[in-house]
Amino acid sequence: MYYDVNEEEKSNKKHFKMAKKVIDEANGIDATEEQVHGVLRFLRRLAQMQVEHFLAEADWDAKLKDFPAGYHFKETGYSCRICGHGASGEDSWYDQFGLKCMACQKAVDAKIIPGELNRDKELFYSEAELSVYFNVKGKPLRDWIKKGIIKCRVIPGLSGRNHFTVFLMKDNKGFLPPKEMLNIGGMETEVIDGKEWMVSHPWYHYVDPFKYLKKYRIMQYLQPKAAPAAEVGTSASGGVVEVGEEVVTVPVCNPCSFMGMAGPAGAVKKRKARRK
């Protein structure tokens, strides 16, 4: 087999040109050669890591032929795919659903949660995700659970304390939206206090949340209220964010401090959403 250096060079130039075009269009800049090569190096390393993980996982699955019920996971540095806690050695279990810590494994064995959660994150929300997506946390969340507004499943800890809580989509049909609906937004440049910053906004800064999720009952328990400047990341603008030449106020929702974005007259400021 012959290695064609010229063909390799042509391929590299083609990838460089394509990458520069994407970077320029996405960020509205004229990327330098160094910046483009930096992105390409990162993508190559990311692809290499993905391949390495795929091959390792194939080996782990192959081992199930000898241990069909599952086995303790010897490798270190990996986490349970349900709760995110470390999982290795005696505090781990690998089976047809993948890697879990023993607390989550026992919850699967006891049918508290389905094993499929380990393969598909779209099947449930965690407490952290409810906080990130809706700012529902603390006492308001506990009240919702107590009143049956939202249903949860609690995974017991090995030492008696609660280990992790999940909110299954199938237990909360019509209440929680599919997480894929919230996968909008991303990094963008904004002018704040006269300076340009790269910032990341959540989904509800790009749509009117009460219209976008009007079919889901969770919105019945959220209502707008004014947000202090500290909550929206501004230092002296009194609860407003400067977006180019336009200034918009940022209300949050009661009781969960869920932030939406509206203009001074209450009209929602919609940005061009970039789906990930």
C-alpha cells in the first residue's frame, strides 16, 4: 500500500477551508489560521477519544458472554450513568444496561427504577436538571413532591440515606417536556456594560417559555416576577441586559426563580436559536 502525501495535503487543506467557513459563520469573525488549527486539533482529539471509548465499551460488552448477569467493573475513573457518582470495584456493576454504582443497581434490581435509564438520559430528569432547566429546587421542589404535583422515585443509599432522586418522564406525562425541546441556545457574544463577552444562555432566553411549553402543566406553576441584577449576571444595569443596541428586562418566575426574557412592554425578546 502506498501513502500519497499529496492527497493527504489536499485533504488537510479541504478540512481547514471547511472548518474556517463554519467558525467564521457561527461566530461572525474572520478566524486566524492558528484559531482554525486549534479547533481542528480539538476535534481530532475528541474523535480519537470517542473511538477509544467505543472500542473499550465493546470489550466490556463482550465480557457479558462470560458473565451474563453482569460483573463488578475493575476500571477506575468512570461514573454511574444514572446518578453520576463514581463506579468501580465492589461499588459498581456492569450489565446489559451499562455501568452503574451499586446503589443504582440495587434500585434496578428492586424495580424502583428501570435499567433503561442507564442507556437513555431522555427518560428522566434529575434534581440538578430541574434546577438548571427551570430553577425548580429547594423548598418549592419539595412542596411539589409532597403535594403530588410532580412524581419522583428515590434511590436508597447503601448506608440508609437517600442516594439519588429521579423524575421519570412516564410518571410525569404531560407535566414535563421532552428534554430535547430545551436543547436550544448556546454561546454568543453580548455587550454588557460596554464590553463584549462570550456568554451562554439557557433555552428560555430564546423563546417565550409560557407559549413554547404551554402544553405542559409545569408552566401552570410558574409565574413571572422581576429579577434582581445579580440573578441575571449584570453589575449595574438594574436588572436589564444589553443586547447589541437593544435593552431588555429579564423577569423570573415564582416560585422557582425560572428566568424568561421579555421586553419593556412585556413583549418577548426572541433570539435566533441554535440547536445543538
